[in-house]
Amino acid sequence: MRNKVYWFILILGFTAFSCGRSSTHRGRLLAKVGNANLYESDLNIDIHNNKDSAAIKEKLVKDWIKNQLIFNIAMKNLSSNEKNKDKQLADYYRSLINYDYLEKIIAHDSDTSINESTLEQYYRDNQKNFELKRNIIRFLYVKIPVETPPKMKIKGWIQHPGKENMDSLKQYVKKYASNFSLDTLRWYYFSDITKEIPILQDYNPEHFIKKNDFIELKDQQFFYLVNIVDGRIKNDVAPLPLVKDKIRTIIKNRLKTEAIKNMENKVFQDAELNHRFDIYMNKTQMQ
């Protein structure tokens, strides 16, 4: 709603601005429709450092022309009452001012921190809303060129990633690996992993995730060593770490909505107590 209001006012303002503003210091004339002129400064954006600046400018000019043509036709075909938008503009302006003010107050006054227990409770209560659309895994992964000096212990390090083995593995991959992932807490989409390990495209993802914990693959260029720590297939419930940011945003928006509603009610109640407004309707009419 806010975006629609903004663009509606912007278009009307831009049209009026282009028609009525003096051409002094407005830069180069870009287009003309009837008595309306569009100057370079009217675009009001910085596109000079953009490699697509010419295309962007051309689109803005064409959009302005289309808008101005429709505006001219509308002004000829609408009645005076239909063209009178003072009330709508006043309502839109008031809504924008109220929105910006409430956003500012809520941002200043509210505590937006959300503790882990709140996130976990929301996750437990709403798991049906966090169904996976894609297969995911957590894993240890090392990609080694085939000509790499052999190191038989690396398989053991990956299969049993204790602290000592992980320390050895980190030293090894920094020296020899073409790519690797040693963060066992991070979730990856299986389809993204197949881009890095093309040979995995030959496997059924669900079967691979369910049946494998360690796998060694090889093509003409690389060895791929993969230890699957955990996996979820699509339609399973997404793990909390994967959706935690989404939950935090949902809760913040809900708290903000509640805070705005409470503030509106408080303002109304205070004004009612201090007789700062009058209602010329009885309760039956208001209902």
C-alpha cells in the first residue's frame, strides 16, 4: 500500500513538475509532449556511473512520455469532479506522514532483540510453515586434484572429525585442496552441491542423502571426499538454523504491528480523556 501511494504521488508530482517548473538550470531538454517538457535534471537520479546509463535514461524518457500522453487524454475526457483528487492526495499524504512517524517512534522506543527461546518456541508451534522445498545437507567436503601427493589418513580425518583430525585436515586442505567446506553447522542445498561435484548429478538426491554418510568419488581431474553429517529431504521440516532469520523477521513484524496498534489506541484514549475531539454520532450509528 505504501509503495502504491508513493508512486501515485510521485507520478502526479512529476507530471505537474514537468509542466510548471521554469526551464532555468534544468539542463538539456530530453522530450516534449504538448506543453510539457522533460529536462535531464527532472530525472533526479545519478546514472552517469552506470554502464547501462543510456538504456536506463531511454526507458525513463519513454515512461515519462507514456505517462504524459495518458495524462493528457485523461484530462480531456474526465469530468471536473473526476479530475479533482485533492481529497485522495490529502488522505495519501496523511497516511504517509502517519506511517513514517509511527515507524520512527517504534524504531526508537521498541526493543527489537528476540531471544533464542522465543525463536525456538515459534519454530515448534509453526513447523508446518517451514516445509522444505529442496533437499539439504550438512557435510564435510574436500576436492583434491588427482595428481595431489597421496595422503591416506585424509579419509579417516573426514570420517572422524574430532579436534585433532580437524586440525590435520585444515592444514592439508590449505596446502593441497582445490576446494573444501569444513563447516559442519552450515546447511547447503543439494542442487547447489551438484554444481561443485557434477558427478553427484547421477545420484537420486533423496536416496543419496538417506543411504550415505561417507562417499569417495573421482573423475578425470579430481577426487571428491564427502562426509554427510546430516540431511533433510524436501517436504521435511526445515531445521531451525536454516529458517531462524525468517522467523526473527516474522516476529519483529508482528511485534511492530502490535506496538503500532497499541500506540494508536493509547493516543485515542488520551485524546478522549482530555476531550481533544468530538464525535457527532451516537453509539448505535457507530456500530
